[in-house]
Amino acid sequence: MLSFGIMSTTEKTISFRAVAEKIDTLDSLAAAQDRSRSYLINEAIANYIELHTYQDAVVRKGIAEMRKGRVISHQEVVKRTKQPARARRFSGRSSGRSSGQ
């Protein structure tokens, strides 16, 4: 049997202040979607966490690459972005091989 809308994990209640107009808009969206305000807030929190967790991982990976010396200059980035897509594919392959990476 499937159960919808019931969370199997431990829940906590939070309280926060928000601009009244935003809450009114949230309530309108909830009504239009036949969902509760809490459901939409939980979806928003989940989306925020997913996005920022991903962004944090990308930044950490970039920092690790930088610490390994795997960086290119701004001028090289500009040069590569001005090349047609086909040329970028081939120049990326050849430059990676010739530098031993």
C-alpha cells in the first residue's frame, strides 16, 4: 500500500518571519496545486539544499584542481570560447595530450 504526504523521517517544526506578500503568494500557489503551505516550503528547502550542495561540490573541486596547478589563464578561456564548437573539441584533446594530462 502506498502512502502519500506522510514523512517516514523525524520531523521538526521551525518558525520564521517572511514578507506577508510572499506568504500570500505561497498560499495561492499551494491552493492552485492542491498542496499545503508546508509541502511547498519543504519542496523549496529540498531544492535549495540540492542546488547549493551541488554548487559547493563544484567549487571545492575547482579549488582542488587549482591547488594541483590545473588552471588556465583568462585569455585562454576567452580564446577557447571564441572557437567554433568543433575546433574546441579537437583543440581540447590535443592540448590535453601534449601537456601530459
